[in-house]
Amino acid sequence: MDGSCGGSDEGDTSADTSLVSTGSTPGKFTMTVGLGGAALDQLGIKRPPALVDLPLFPGDELEVAASHGAVFVQLCSDDAIYLGGAVRAVRAAAKRVLRPRWQMNGFRGAAASTASSNGRNLMGQIDGTNNIAVSRASTGGPVWVDVVSPAWMTGGSYVVVRRFRMLLSKWESAGSSTRDSAVGRHIPLGAPLRAHKESDRST
């Protein structure tokens, strides 16, 4: 989102009283808000050293109007109805000071079997194998910033958002060996090539 003036108050903007979410439950609802480099620049606050704009990567077709926003907002819930009300409530409350650049609706697949705690993505691969475990994420280091200048960033974190296009018809028409090679894993098992289990290390 970009900082901007405009819009008006539409009355009650609470997700709990929205007609969209009436009768639903929060469903482990979380809301994460982050400030981008553009917001810090506008506020005259020096950026942390690690907060830099990403370079253009090969194959990128970036939309300038949707890049380098000032505010990042992520809403999550196990209840899609409650989440719909929450999204509406946040957009209504924020429209007086922010202008949305883009919005993406996501979802998470259920784990396909007890062999993996991670669900699969639309390409069929087990997604999240190398994600940092919650037990490690809560102790600092990999996720939370421990020691940094400026001091206000200590205990914070960084998020990088990159949207990409899945050409699923071409992907599905490719042979299984081609798909495995592209991912670097045997897609049915989630195991690295020349390995047998998802947890095996790549060789």
C-alpha cells in the first residue's frame, strides 16, 4: 500500500460486526503489518542496512505500480468467511490514509499424508520442506533480528514478497522426470533427487 489521503469513514469497520463475518469464528486469525523502505523514507527514518530494494532478476516482468509499496499487510485465518470480513474491515479503515497497490488472495493445502506436515502447491510439489521450524523461529536468529542498528529493529523481522506466474498447462504436459529435475526433488515423495525421504539432505 502507498501512503495517501482520500476516502471517508464507512462507519463500523470491525471484522466481528461485519455482515460478511456474522456467525463465523476468528479461526486462528492473525494480522501482520510491516513498513517498507518507501514508508521509512517518507518518515525520514534511516533504513536498516538489510532493508534494500531487490534488483531485477532474469525473467522478471515487474509491474512498477505494484512494486516497492510503503505498507505490507497480511491477514490469515482458517475461516475464509471471517477472513473476508477482516479484509473488508482493514481496507475500509485504511482507505483514509492508504491507497492499495495490489491484493492477493492465497490459500494453503492440507498435508497429503502423515509422511509430511507440509501441504502441496498447485504444481503438485510438497511446499515448505525447508521452512524454519517453529521451535527455531521462536528463539531468534533465523527469523527475528537479534542485534541491529537502528535499535528499534531489534526483535523485528523482514519479509520479501515476490509474485510469480505458474504456467500449469505447460507444467502438467511435461514429463515426470522433467518436473522432478526442475524442482530438484521427486515430486510424489518430496525427496531430493537420488534420495528417498523428504527429510533427506540433497546430494
